[in-house]
Amino acid sequence: MAAIDMGSNSFHMVIARTECGEVRPIQKIAEKVMLATGLQDDNTLDQEALERGLDCLRRFAQCLQDINPKMVRCVGTNTLRKASNGNEFLRQARKVLNCPVEVVNGREEARLIYLGVSHSLAHDDGHRLVFDIGGGSTEFIIGKGFDPVLTESLHMGCVSYRERYFADGKITEQGFRKAVIRARLELTSLERSYRDLGWNSVVGASGTVKAIKNAMIENDWYQDGIDLDGLYKLRDKVLSYATLEDIDIAGIKADRRSVLPSGLAIMIAIYEQLGVTKARFSDGAMREGILYDMLGRHAAEDVRERTVRALMKRYSVDEAHAERVQNTAMELFHRVEKDWDLGEFCQGWLKWAALCHEVGLVVSHSGFHRHGAYLLTYSDLPGFTRQDQKIMATLVSCHRRKIRPAQLDDVLPHLLEKVRRLVLLMRLAVVFNRSRRDGALPAFSIAVAGDSVKLTFEADWINQQPLLLADLQQEQDIWKKIDCTLEFE
């Protein structure tokens, strides 16, 4: 197995094998890519940053040649969430790595971080607060055991804060204080809910926390954990330097010096605003969480199943009908998957979308497919990437009434043909279950050629089903508008 974390500051890759259900890392590689420094005022990544990222992935790819692409997952975070030209980078990254390359939302990133951290620590019966200071964002999680309870991602990171408060390379007490105050203001959005739940222990993850821990140990400021007094001593040491280039502190590597003041300011703000007294460091991080999440997807436990079932319950979905549509969609899928070259990811998108196709009914019956698409796009759905959510939303948006080309705009170009064909299967599954009653599907065959579908029923059967006949005739007209053909007899 392999996991790649495309962070705003560094790209990390871990290659591991599974033994007795546990992940055993055999190789770890990290490179400073500083992707966030290439983010322009118009939220586009400049060419130099894009090339740094792709060059790094090309080196990573050399280590992946003997690993099944299905067992490799590459995930982007804050900077690629923000970059308006991020899709172009993802497209090129897929070619380089020959595996899925995705971007996760902030709370999904937090969940994966917690999964990695919790598997690296001894079991703790109480609540645990975990924070991870990245290059563009900082994630906060309160969890118990392996289960996150509260997750949040805030727009503050060691690279973005360096660009804002130490942009000229100078270190000043005023700039440092502004960074701490700004971070404390960001933290007010979660302070009450996190303090109300509380925690028994605190754990920090990521390179920033590791560097701060190492510096405190080397300078005899470490007292069985990272405490606020030690952070203040490190702050005073940092402020004794005039520029970022001047920093020379034992325990701090050369490539970490430029982001040390900004990362330290964020960490002090966390302690001051949330009342943290002491924290430990964990080597576990998002990349390990990705590996454990992959294990869940290939075993009985799949967080996506829990997420979808919770969503259905929250929006009072008719589960029996949703499962009827899902079962029909899966039967159609398996009959055409080879001819249409549909893979495992396509099966998942269709499966989950079929279960969720009526979530929008809780808002309004009129246009519920659009309401459902909105909910799937903007809800926090643990286990799903942003791409997953967009495609599921597209399938739900297009499962009834007219199909407009604009509804497919969010689909990446290389997936457009597959998603359009999944839409056709979704619509047929809904049409076949219009009566909302249990019962075996009629005997039929389905043949596909390009974007053409032909259904063949038993002799004269379809003429005895006036409702289904009318629905299929209407589908014929709708499919023509997107250059697809439906025939039946």
C-alpha cells in the first residue's frame, strides 16, 4: 500500500505492507514543495509551484511501480482546495502516478489526521484533542479511541502566515504578536464547543510540532511534553534573530527555519486560546490515516457506509425505496461495466448516489433533485473526497427531469464520459422503480454501444406496462438532448 499527502508545505509518501490487519511502514519520503507560496492573489498556482509539485510526484512515482494502483491513494489539502487551476494539476498528477488523485475538504482531512494519530498512540479511554499545523490550514479534532467526535479545519498555516506576517523575511516582535492575535481570533470559532466537550490529553502532529519539540529538547526546555513555558522560551530565542535566514537554533533543520516563527505563533495561540497546558507529539499523521482508511475500504468496515446511512437518517430518506433503486442500479452496472469500461470508483459513485437520490425531499418536493445535489456538494461527508461529492451530486441532480450540459460542468474532463453513462444507469434505475413497490425486475437484456443503450423485454411485455412505456418514451427525448440514444422493445 502507499499513501501520498500533498500538503501546502511538504509532500509526504509512505509505503507500507499490512500484517495481521496492521500497517507496517517500510519506506517514508518527504520533500519541501512549498506549494502554498505559489498561490497568487487570484487563487491560481503559478507555474513554478506546479512544476515543483509534479517533479516531486515524478520522484515518488519511481517507488510505486510494483504496487497495484488500487492500493495507492494520493490526497491534496488546503492549497489545492483553494487553487482555481487545481484541476489541471490533478490531471497531470494522475498521469504521473497512474492512480487516483483527489482533494479532500478540511473536515475530511481532520478525520484522516485523527485516524493516523490514534493508531500511533496507546489506547486512551478519555477524549483526546489532536491538532495538526500544516502549511495552509490547521486541523483540530476531539476524539475517543479511533472515532473523531468534533472535527474542524481553520485557515491558518505556517506557510500562509509566513507570507502574511514575515513576508519580507524580517522577524519583529510586532509581526509575531499580530500572527498570534490573528490565530487566536480564528480559534474563537471553535473554542466554546471544544472546551464544552473537553479532553483528557492533547497531541500535536506535523512537521511544525516535531521541529518545536526537537528544539525544546536540544535546548533543555522540554519537560515530559511541550508546555507553554517552553514555547515562550523558544519564542524569545526566535525574536533574538533579525531575519528568517539568521535563525540558527539547535534542533531546527535548515529547511524548517523559514516557517518556524509562523508555526510557533500558531502553536502559542492554540495553547493560550484553548487553555492547553501540555501536549505530546505523534509521528502519526494524515498519510498514515489514509492507509488505515484504505484498509477500512477493503475490509468489512467502511466509513462511507456509515456516512451515507447517517445522511439518509438525518433527511428521513425512504430506505426501502433507496435500496430498491440502488439494487437496480447495481444490476444495470454489472451488466454493462465491461463494455463501458466502468471501474470500482464508478460503482461506488453510482451506489452511494442511488441511496441518496431523495435526500432533497426534506427541503421541497419541487426540484428535490437540485436540493439533494446541493446537500451532497456542501455537506461534510467523512470518507468522501470533494470529487466524490461532486460526482454523486451530479448523478442526483441529473436523475430526473431534463439534463442540462451545465449540470456536468463540475466533472473533470477525463471522467465526463463515464459520469454521463452513470447518469443514464441512474435514470433507468429510478424509472424501473417508479411504483415504489418490492418485486422482481422484469426479465430483460441490455446492450450498449458507445452512448447508445438498447433494452429488450419479453415479447409484448412493455406494451402492457403503460406507465413504464410512457417513462421510457420520455427518456428517449431527454437522452437525445445530450447525444445519447435509448431504444427498447
